[in-house]
Amino acid sequence: MDRKKVSMAVVKRLPRYYRYLSDLLKLDTIRISSRELSERMGITASQIRQDLNCFGGFGQQGYGYNVELLYKEIGKILGLENNYKTVIIGAGNMGRALANYENFERRGYRLAAIFDVNTELIGKKINNIEIRHFDTIEEYLKLNHIDIAMITVPFEKTPEVADRVARAGIKGLWNFSPMDLKLPYNVVIENVHLSDGLMVLGYRLNEIL
Amino acid sequence: MDRKKVSMAVVKRLPRYYRYLSDLLKLDTIRISSRELSERMGITASQIRQDLNCFGGFGQQGYGYNVELLYKEIGKILGLENNYKTVIIGAGNMGRALANYENFERRGYRLAAIFDVNTELIGKKINNIEIRHFDTIEEYLKLNHIDIAMITVPFEKTPEVADRVARAGIKGLWNFSPMDLKLPYNVVIENVHLSDGLMVLGYRLNEIL
DNA sequence: TAGATTGTTAATCGATTAACAATC
DNA sequence: TAGATTGTTAATCGATTAACAATC
């Protein structure tokens, strides 16, 4: 894939397009114009056409976009056909929430195992996925091809856990601790900062006060 | 507060500043220059000065910024001194995760109650907060001043639940379902799209493949 | 005072929107 | 063919960075 560099602003909008197209598919919509989609999504038709054309000409003049085709193409762009395999590290409430979150599986992300240090949990299952001891993570990653680790361990443990998993050769980390995880390895990191979002809500409430 | 309109780009960076300042405070750092902070955060010093000057001149020439003062000022800007009161709706894994998330409380958000429809849960407590039946939500909101409802109910239930809570006069909604919640009331909504973040991670992994 | 660093203006860069020729 | 709508270029807008005078 040697397409020109696409800006993060565009990339961050792709999952949203994907979601709206998925909804349209469910409504058995065959085709949609950029104008129609723009009205649903509350953005400009121009932006939609610009965004999509970063990746190719998926539409047809005079017709618009075929919903199913566009949906599949965006799925490919997002790498969903790689069928990423994931593990969750930390079987606390957040880990359990993620393990039960149907949306990931629907998008092609497959959860392979859950890890924790609590010996009482080892061997039990969450959503039919076995909980293993974190001490066996290196061995597990050696034997199984895993793409992404979702890290939902307590704040203080996060750097060490991330380091061990990255060393063991994982390619992507999804970090749920309120810190900007940075590692000296060639690993893609996405940080989820839940409280940051809450504070933006707080800011907006404060504004209209 | 009649300051000029501040762009969302700036607002979204505020919680991050707040977090870094909190870390500096813990390290007993008294003062910091925009250059020093910029190196820690991986952004330009110019941007930091621009951002902060949307809200006032918190620094001092030749000195930099007093960490504690700046921390408190950003806290005020984010509305944290309003001591927002929150409720969680949906006592599933995500609801429980949020109820146990210490970071919110530390930021001044106080959880007042949890609501669910599962009668087996009613009266029990999570993190010492009582679970109440969702049917009593209107009554509860009438008797208690609540600012924000965190909605962690199943996808299909989300629009109805949001509607009821908004009608009952809540001011802010924090939505965890993978949909863009929109309501015809004067209510501030922040949507958390966890899977969107995961898909951006997937995109980035796919890029370096 | 001299050095440091802000606050702020101006320059640059990038992202969004508008416009329209190409084409289905 | 006529109408619709894309793909794409050009114009605009906004956000980031650079520069420097003000000032502690």
C-alpha cells in the first residue's frame, strides 16, 4: 500500500463513516450521495468527498456511493480484514467490560485470552475466554500470534506491564490508564483518556452556566 | 465569564495540561517554563503559550509558570470547582468500572447514585454507592441536584434512557454506546466511542504492515 | 542591570469549504 | 440526451509555529 500520507484528522473520521454506513446497510440502503450522508452526519458533503478520495474513487458521478461497497472499502482501509487478534491484560471491571463488548468482535477483532495476576481468577472464563496468569504472557505471545494488547491494569502497574508486553513483541497497545504511554520499541500505542473526555464535558457545562 | 470563544482544539488539550501539571506538582516542582513543559509533552512551547493565553496571562516573563497556580487555574477553567454531581445509569461492567474509577473523584466529580433495571441489584452498593431502580430516576433527579448522567446501558436502550434523563432536566450526558446521541433538549452531550479508537489503532497497524 | 521567558503579533501551514468540469 | 453527482482544483478559513518586543 503506497498511498500518500493521510492526515490524522481524516483517519479519525473513518470509524464514524464506517458506523454510519453500517447503519445504512441495516436499513437496506443501496446507494447514498455525499450530500445525503453529509446531512445525516452533520458535516459537509465536500469533506466527505475529500476524505474518501484520499483512498480512491469509490463513487460514481450522477449516482453517488454504493453503500455496501463503500462500507467494505473503509473496512479494508481500517485494516479490519486483518482479523486482528487481541488480549486483555487486567480482568478488573474495565477488562471485563471490554471482554463483553460485542462491538469489537463485530468489527473483526478477536479476543484470544485475558491475563491477570489474581490467582483466584486463573482458569475462569469471561465471555467464554480463559483467564491466564500474567506471568505466562511472554510464553503465550511466543506461541500465539497476537496483534493488540488492551491494558486495563491499575495505573501504577501500567508502565511495567506495557514494557513487558512490548518486549514480547506485540504490535499494538491500547492503554486505558490516564497517562501518555511511550515506549522505546516499535509499537503502535493508542491512549484512551476517559477522564479527559469527562473534563471536556465539564468545561462545556461550565461555559453555558 | 465573558471570554472570547475558545476553539475545541484548545479545550481538548486542557485536560492533558492538567494531567502534566498534576504530575509536576507531585514531583514538588514549583515553576516551569513553556519550553520545559513543551519538551515533556511533545508539543511546541508556542502552542502552550497560545493556549494558555486564551484564558489569561498565568505566567511571568523571565520566570515561567507557577505550577500550582496554573494547575488550579486550569482546574477552574475546566469547571472542576463546580463539584459536579454525577449518576451512572447501567450497572453492568462498564458502569461498575466507572463507579470504581478513582480519577473522577480526584478531579472533583462526585458519584451520587447508580441506576439499573435489574431488581436483584437494587439496594446493593458499588464502591459504597447505592444502586437504585431506573424507574425512580425522575423522582431522584427532582430531589437531588445532579449535573451529569453517565449512560452505560445496552445500545438499544440508550436513546430512550437518554431521552428520559434529559427530559428530567439533567445538564450533561456522557454516552458510552457506539452511536452519536442527539437530543432536542438543551443538554450537553459527550459521546465516547471506544471502538472508534480501537479502529484508529487498527489503521495505524495496517499502515506499518 | 542582564538574562530569561512571557504575551502577542505576524507568517506559515494545513484542513475545510466552495466551485465546477468531468462523467456516469 | 439531460440531470445528478462525483473527483478535483482553487479559495477560504482556522490552527500552529515563528519571531520579537515587553517585562519580570
